[in-house]
Amino acid sequence: MMVGSALRQVTRACFYLLSKASHISRGHQHQAWGSRPAASELAAQAAPGHVVELLGKSYPQDDHTNLTQKVLSRVGRNLHNQQHHPLWLIKERVKEHFYKQYVGRFGTPLFSVYDDLSPVVTTWQNFDSLLIPAHHPSRKKGDNYYLNRTHMLRAHTSAHQWDLLHAGLDAFLVVGDVYRRDQIDSQHYPVFHQLEAVRLFSKHELFAGIKDGESLQLFEQSSRSAHKQETHTMEAMKLVEFDLKQTLTRLVRHLFGDGLEIRWVDCYFPFTHPSFEMEINFHGEWLEVLGCGVMEQQLVNSAGAQDRIGWAFGLGLERLAMILYDIPDIRLFWSEDERFLKQFHVSDINQKVKFQPLSKYPAVINDISFWLPSENYAENDFYDLVRTIGGDLVEKVDLIDKFEHPKTHKTSHCYRITYRHMERTLSQREVGQVHQAVQEAVVQLLGVEGRF
Ligand code: FA5
Ligand code: MG
């Protein structure tokens, strides 16, 4: 039993990115998964002292390392910087809108734009700087890609807020790839892109033209009563909230035109208060496209902007692109198929594009059932594993059945894996090979008992 669980740990470590494993070419990956690697090989790979090498830097591995080859292959692709890619088109449209609408004192753009910040951030940047408490569930290993205990792939572009504020910026946009361990379907992919915006105001800016001099005086930390100051802070927050909603409404009107139905939903983020999500009515369904709010003063203060008050928002570029261009599947953004990419080769970024779907090739569906190990089973580990092996052939994975054996109390899960190629018809035989590799890997790496 002890030996078994030790081997399981070693094989599990192998599943994650190891520097020695990174030389395994993608072509060899299926083969590697298909046959049980020699224990000595695994032990060598999991030996302490290994490092994760990413974007020219080395990160020592530890018990938090959980980056997969599959996700690693996406780092550095920078779809948002690839000319004429739909995500690039949206980024350019948002940039142009902000450059034109918001002009600084000397006629220069108010917002500066950062679209090539490294996706590798510290856990401090991703969580602590945003007032996310030490044991908050969003820090879970099961939800994030960690290089090690101190470094991770950013889970949101908010990870850069504090640094840019600390550098003295008042208004900025950040665009980048973000990484989350998540379920698999047409709207969820472990890598997606966000566009973040932050704007700070001085008290003078905020009340200029709206309030009389008395109002401004009230805001200053002088002789007024605590109660009045509080009332005034509330008023300032209301103005910031108003500006935020107006800015975002203008932005979506610019992108989508006037016909679009939107609504605001109250929500919670540790770094904003109040907080909201904007939803867009898309073919009769409400789709969340962004999170936003008035920045927590503690964050603003700690970044050295004590005299300011501001708003922030973070929107999902894929969500906007899917609505704007009618793109049905999030995997298409990673396609290198010219039939997809050439549809976005427009001479003017504001030109209307209506995506013509590529003919849909037939799906091949295979189920997999197994008994879960008595402990340490996480669904996201399974999803990651299926993705690592099946790559973009995997359209979705659904948990279709779950039951507990009345006598043994063991739990069984049955997942339905839908395989589909975006660009050709898959044969049963080739899917069979991938599916078999999934079966073998799930036994070997997650310690389940197959019911194949
Ligand atoms: C955030 O990531 C916050 N950082 C947003 C924020 C910024 C709030 C600044 C306040 C101030 P959330 O997890 O809801 O929040 O993600 C924001 C947007 O990213 C979502 O509205 C959605 O458009 C997009 N998004 C989230 N998860 C996915 C996913 N798995 N796939 C595609 N897009 C996603
Ligand atoms: Mg959300």
C-alpha cells in the first residue's frame, strides 16, 4: 500500500511539468502516456532540485508545481498581439475607443496600454496585493496553475493593478492571457484573455463641475464631523460608480451598437466595493462578460495613491469576441486554420465581421468509468489529464453518472468525452488510441480503478 501510494505520488508529479520532461516533443506525448513509464525514469524526473523553465527564467519546483505541458505550450502564443486575430481586433477596438474618448490635459491619451507583461506573477501579485485572504478558496491548487509556491500563471489581469498604481499611473489598460484550471466545454478553456482597466480620480476631478465648493471642502480631512466626511466619501464613491458604469456602457455600445440589451448584477470581489458584473443578452441568454467595481481604498492607499479614489474592471476578450463575431467554440481562437483566421483580415478594425462557421466534422463520443481513490481525487486533475492527452481533439467532458457502491462505499464516476477535430473527420481508430491512452493514464496518474 505504502509503495503503491509513493508510486502514485511520483507518477502524479510526472504528469505535471518537469524541466526534464519539457524536452518530450508533442509528437511523442501520446506514446509516453500509452505505456507505463519505468519507475526509474519517473523517480529521476521527480527528484528534488528540478526547475521549471519558462520565458527565460527558472523556477525551482516544489509541492505546488502543477503546470502541464499542454498549458505550457500556450504560454507565449500571445493571441492578443497577433495581427488580425479576433482577440487582437477587439483589443485594438477597445484601445482606439479609449484613446479617442479619454484625452489627458495635453491632448495625449489618458490611458496607457500594457499588453506584454509576463503572465508569470507572484502569488502576492495575484492574491495578496488584491486583499485576497491567505486561505481564500480562489488560491486552491485545483483552480490555478502554479510554477511553485511563490510563482504562478496569472489567473486574472488584476494581478498587475498594484504594481502599475505603485509606479504612479492613474489610468491604464492591461491586456493578457490568463490561466485557470476549469471544466471543458465550448465556453471554457484553461487559457483565455482579459482586458483590465483602472482609473483613479483626484477629489478635485471628481467633484469639478458637479458640486459646489462646499462639497469639495467637505471631502478634505479638516474640521468637519466624521459623519459628514463619511457621507462625502459615499458621495464620491457614487460618482466613481456612475463614471464606471457610464464608461462601460459607452464601450459596449461602441463595440456592439445600440441594439444590445445589457444588465448589471451585484457581485463580490475582495478588491472592489461595491462590485458588479455586466451581462449581455445573447440569443435570449444572459452572458457575463466582465467584473468591475469601485476599488477598495486599502488597495489604492497601499499602492501609494492615498489621495485618490478609483474604479477597475476586467473583461473577458473571448466572451466579447464570441458575441461580436458569432464564434461558437472557444477552441477556435487557437486554430491556425486559414479558413478561420482569414475571416478576420479586415482593412479597418471597425469593419463588421460575421464569422462563417467552418463545416462541423462529426464527433466521436467515448465514455470512461472508474472507481475513485479513497482520497485526493480532484475532478480538475482529470480534466487536465484529458486535455493533456487529447489536446484540442477534446470538445468537452461531461460527468454523466456518479454513484456510491452500497457495500464498499466506493464512488464511481462516469465521464462522457466528446472528441471532434475542427478541421477534419476523426476515425474511430485514432480516437480509440487517444481514449485508451486516457484510460491508462488515469489509472497510472490519478490512482483510480478502471471499469473499462
Ligand atoms: C475577474 O477575473 C476579476 N479580476 C475582474 C475584476 C477586475 C473585478 C477589476 C473587479 C475589478 P471573473 O473571474 O469574473 O473576475 O472574470 C472576469 C471575466 O473574464 C468574466 O466576466 C468573463 O468574461 C471572463 N472569464 C472568466 N472565466 C472565463 C473562462 N473560463 N473562459 C472565458 N472567459 C472567462
Ligand atoms: Mg465572474
